[in-house]
Amino acid sequence: MADKLTFRQTLLQMLAAYCNLSFKEIGARCGMTERNVSHHLRRKRKRDEMKDDVFERLLSAFPCSPAAVSAVAACLESLADLDSGASGDLTAEELAEIAEAERGAARLTRKGLTEAAHRTRATPAEEGYPEPHEVAPARRRAEKLFRRLAELSPPIRLAVVRVVDRYHTWALCERICEASVREASRDLESAAAWARTAREIAQGVRGPHWWQRRVQGFAGGFGANVVRVKGELKPAAADFEAAKRLWLSGTDPLGLLDPGRMLDLEASLLRDQRHFREALTCLDEAVAVGRSPERALIKKGFTLEVMGEYERAIETLVQAEPLVERVGDPRLSYMLPFNLAVSYTHVGRFDEAAELAQRVGDLAAAQADEIELLRVLWLRGRIQAGLGRREEAHILLEQARQEFDRQGMAADAALALLEEAVLLLDEDRMGEVKALAGNLTKVLVSKGVHREALAALRLFQEAAEREEATAELARRVLRYLFRARHDQGLRFES
């Protein structure tokens, strides 16, 4: 065997003959000299096979399919078996018969596989429900695909996911749904675009019907959430009901899609519909069955805040703290202390709120989130007012109000304005209050505040114009607005 070529050398020489390539042509294709190619293909080797990198480089020169390479390799392996005596003491005639039978079997196998391939091409195989070991890689791939989509404009993004099959995965649908929720608090148009993309992907996810329905229901729930945030509660309720029917008619044995997510989305809708008890029930269930009990607890605390039950809100958010710390989610790590600080201000615990505001500010700065930094600015102003540092409070609240105006955040601008009005009225600075109230005109003509809240703001503006506004009236409107932002049915008792 010492004077024989190695398997790899023989394979490459046979491919060279099959492709009708000279050593010079092979070298030109793979970046070697003719002499080097000859050295690698002809030199006798006593022990070592050709190195992997050299073999792969030479193999890249041949313009033939992987199937051709496999066929030549199989032929050489059969010859090697014969030469090594693997066939035992069979005669030459018997070996010839076996070889012919093998060729016949190979022809039949190839014919059967070819027919199967054609059938598969005509009817693509249905992708099954994911195996446990496929889940983590699927989510990693989804993150990469999401980053690519995020670079595209919404119309191009939607067109891409409609025609490119690799985007039709449950994991990407899941990732995009979360993007929609995040955007809903800052850019509704962007949130709606992501929700449409998620629904489009869900329609293309392959697998058993029960899995397809589950994914479609999940995506539909997030689409309904965007409609809810827009304030269109009746369409949102209809959309969510349709999504819930799909969700419940499907199944997800591994719980890949968090069942708690659908429950907390439903709770948000119920809260905005003023069905507070039902919302709290949904959130309690989400805590029990969902993968993110910390998120459900934060939502429960916020629901209690909307209800005006600030002490219960504080208890719930404190309960969520160790869970949030353990998970380390940046979004929840910001939401919890922010909401807790706001609740502390409602019950006069301004020192504790101040400690949290510092932490919240650092988190918002780390994420470079402009909207959250604005809300922290407003929170710091509110806390300074509660601590009696009136001049600092006035500066912070005025700055926050102007920035909210610039961002078109009417409801937030109204809150900051009323906080300023309370400070000025406590000091009998009626002329400045009258001028300040003129800024409410922008809020009154915007679409960011609902009818009942607009009526309360208009009442305060008219009182200020008559120079009859009082600090108590400003505080009552302010307390009302805190709840009315998320409770459109709440009436202001004048």
C-alpha cells in the first residue's frame, strides 16, 4: 500500500478526468500553481492523508455537484472493500455477481428516491411542531432575522416576509410581537407595522393545524393590543375575541408561546374597558401559569394604580421586585421602579420615591431611551414638589412639559402643566397660571386625550382665564387625570 495514492488523491484525479480539467486549469480555479497541484495529486504518501484545508481548496476547483463527488467516493470505497478482502473467500465470479446486483439495487434505489423527490417538490413536506432541542436555536435565528427586518421600511419588511419562507417561523413571530408591544408606548404607527408583520408571518408558519392556529391567535392578540392602545376599544375587543378563539382552538404542548402573555394582553383590554376585577383575575392567572409572573405583577400593580388603590399597588410591585431582579429584563427593570416611585408619590412617600427615581434615571440613560428619560424628568419634578423644593420642581416640570409638547405627548404635557399650576397657585401667582393655562389649547385640540379628560382640562382653563382657579381645583384635576389616562369612562366630578 506504500506506493499507492491516498483515497483523497485518487478521488481528485477521478474528478479531474470526469470534468476534463488539467492540473493547470485546476490550479487556476483554486489559486495554486500547476506544480503545486501536481505535487498534491501525484506524490506518494506512506502515512498521512492530504490535509483538510488543501483537500477542500482543491475540491472547490471542480464544477460538479456534490452528488457527483459522492458517486465517485462510493465507487472508490467499493473498490477498497474488494481490495482489502472484505468479501471473504468468494470467487471472482461470485464477486462479479454481487457487484452487478449492487449496481441494480443502486439503480432501483435512485429511481425510487428520484420519484420521491419529485413528489416532495410538488407537495412540500409540512414542518412539524418544534422538538425541545430546536427551541433555543430557533430563537437565536429569529433574533438575527429580526435585526435584518428592523433595518427595512415597514412596506418592504412586509413584502419580504410574504415571499421569503425562512421568515415564516414561530420564533420570529414571537420576537416581532414583543417589538410591537415595546413600540406601543412610544410610536403607535411603528407598533401597528410590527403587528401586521407578525400576523403575516403567522399565516405562513408550517406545522400541524393545531399549532398554526395557536401561533395565529398569539399574533392576533398583539394586533388587538395596538388597536387598544389607540383607544379604539370596540374594534380592539372584536379583534381580541377572534384571536382568542384561534388561540384556544389550537394547542402548544411545550408551552413555547407564553400562555401568560395572552392573559396579560386581555387584562390590559379589560382594564381599559373599566372591568377592573376581571382584569385582576386575568393577571392573577397569568402569574400562576405564565413564564413571566414578574411582568403580570407589574401590570397588576399598574391596574391597581389606575383604580386609585395605591397602597395595594405598592404591595404588588414590591412583591415583584425579587422576580424582576432575578430575570434581569431591562424593560421590566425600568418599569417596576418607575411605577413604584409614582405610587409612592401618591401616598406622600417622597423620600422613597426619590431613591427610586435616581435608579430609574440611570436605567433610562443606559438604554438611551428619550421618551423614558422625559418621563423620569417629569417624575423628578413631581418628587421635588412633594419634598418642598419648589424652585427646582418648577424648572424640571417646565422642561418636561415643553419636551412633551415637542414630542406630541398631550396627556403627559397636561400632567406636567397641572403640576406647575399647583406650585404657582400655592404662591398666589395667578397671572402666571393664566398664561400657563393658555398652553392647554394644544392639548384640547390634540387626539391624545379623551373626551372626559378634555372636559376637566377645559374647566380648569376657563377658571384660570377668569382668574378663579385654585390650587385645590388644580389638584383635583391632576388626581383625576392620573386615573383618566387609562380609564376613559371615569367622570370628573366638578
